[in-house]
Amino acid sequence: MKTNRITATVLSLIIAISAFSSDYNYIVRQIAENNSELNALAAKASGDVRSLLPTNNLPDPEIDYDQVFGKAGQKWDLSVSQSMEWPGVYSSRSRAIAAEAEAISFASTSRKLEILLEIKQTIIKIAYAKKKIALVARQLELIDELSAKYQKSYEMGNSTILDINKLKIERLGYEHRLDDCRLELTSLSADLKALNGNNNVDKIVEAIVDYPSDSILPEEEYYRLVAEYDPDSRVNSLLSKTEDMRIDQLSKEALPDFRIGYKHTFELGDHFNGFTIGMTLPFFSNRNKKAAAVSRKEAYDVAANYAIERSSAEIRKNMKEVIDLKRQLEKYSPIINDSQNAATLRKALDGGQISLLTFIQELNYFVEAEGQSLEIEYEYASALAKLNRYSLLSNGL
């Protein structure tokens, strides 16, 4: 059964590959469903919620039996009794349990958000690694083309062995960079596989070609998302709600408890039947409990408000970072995306206007600039994913 479930998940991931570039959320959701830590957190939360339920049950019935002996014979008693709190206590406690159960369910949301963002950031890093591989591979193709040309020219006596060696040295440098990029991609694929519950991710990695098509939202939308989805604020708000219910529960627990039962007594050869009624007056057991609940509620309210303020400040910082990176990227793009740079250099080399060494130096200058542009593009995508992290929860993840 487990194998079939894993197979179905893998198939669903493969089916989604065609829409991968436009719907990263689907892939993040599928990986999150396989994530071992998230599954463990969900199982623990479920167990914690279930452990609350018995606290609102009636106490177990009590059975007592006494037997004594004397000169007149024996005497024995049998009694069955049931204790119960004031009737309104159970409904109040039920509401408090429901609120606490909701808080427990959301207690792991902070870690869940971290894992969802880690999955998305890993996908972004994979896209970046593949872009670097493409850049280096393109330069290697050009070096190989020049090497073939200069080898033929050398054989004809029109170039020197120094030109051949320059190109060989240059190729070794690009090969080393390509190996590093491929090793980075292998490591990132292993990270994504671990996040995917150790299930195969080859098809997913193969399909990653670009960054998620995220956009910068209006600033007020981020504050709305923080108010609605910030895990720390939401958990503290739910715990405050729990204390509200608990205060009502404690007010009712200050009322008497009851105990009713049936009693059968045998004494001096005769049987007696009757009932028992008892009452507990909770003068001492609830002392200071209500005041403690009020204090906890106030603390949770303060913590919820602080979480909102802290996250809102982080949103402002993230937004400034994203806008600055976008501005840098917009400055680089027109220059880097100008396909005439390499072509112009090649034309000058073929025309004898520049030497091979100058060509290599100038080409490396533009390659380094393109690499810097790729780095800024990656940093922008990564910062934007962090800025939009609450959208991972609002999109049903």
C-alpha cells in the first residue's frame, strides 16, 4: 500500500511537470506532503489534540465494598457512586478544549512555514545552478570552436603553439568551473530529495529551468497576510482565546460538584437499600486559578501584538532589499543581454584587430559581468520568495 502511494505521488509530480514553470506552488505542496518532519509534526499535533479529549469526561464510577465481623455476626456494605461537576462546566470546558486544540494544530505552523520556504529556496538555488552551468557550457563551446580553428591554423603555420596553449589553459579553467557548478547541482538535488521524504526528484530537477514567477505585492497586502497568517501571532491569539474559554470554565468550576450513588447494606440478618448524595464545595481548589488565567491571557495578547510588529518590520526590510535588487537587475539586463558583445569581440579577433589574449581577457570580462548579473537575479528571486513567504500558507500549503 505504501509503495502504491509513493508511486502515485511520483506520477502526480511527473504529470505536473508541464505546468511546472508557472505553478511552483503545486510542486512545493507535493514535496511538503512527503516531508518527513512535517508528517511527524502533524502526527504529534494529532496526538496532542486527542490527549485533550479525556479531560472532559465524567469521572469513572466508584464501587466500594466493606465487610466486618462481630459477636452478633457479620455486616457488609456495597455501594456504587458517580461523581459529576456542575453541569455547565462540561460545555465550558469543551469550548476551552476546542480553542486549545486549534492552538496546538497551529503550533507547528512556524516550522511548517520554514520548511515550505526551504523547499522553494532549494528550487530557486537549483535554477541558479543550472543557469551558471549553461553560461559556462556556452563559453566552453566557444573555446572549443576557437581551439579547432587555431589548431588548423597552427598546422598551416599561421599561428603559434602559444595560442594553442592559451586556449587549453582557458579551457581548463572553464572545465573546473563547470565541475564546481555540476557538483553544486548534485548537492542541491540531494537536499531536495531529503525534503521530499527521500523520494526521487530527478524529474523535478530536470524540469526546473527558471525562477518562480513571483511579483512584488502592494505593501498593504503584505501587512494583511502578516495579520492573517503570521504563525507566532496566530498561535498566541488562539492561546489567548483558550484562556478566555478557560476563565469561563473556572467560573463554573467554582460551583459545587455532586456525587450520587446506590448503597446496599446487610446487617443483623436484614438487607437495607438506599441512595447516597454528596457535595464538594471548591473553596480552596480553585483559589487563584482564575487570576492566573487572566494573566496568561494578557501575556498571550502582548505576544501576539509583538509578533505582528516584528514581522511587519521584517516585511519592510525585505521589501527594501527586493526593490534594491530589482533596480540593480534592471541596470544590468540591457547590457548583459546584448548578444552583440561576444559577436563583436569575435569579429575583431577574426579581423586581426585584437590578439587572442586580448579576446580572452575581454570575453572573460563580459562573462564575469554576466555571472554577476545571474547572481543578482538569484538574490532577487530568493529575497522575493522570502518576502512572499506568507503566500505559501494563503495558497493552501
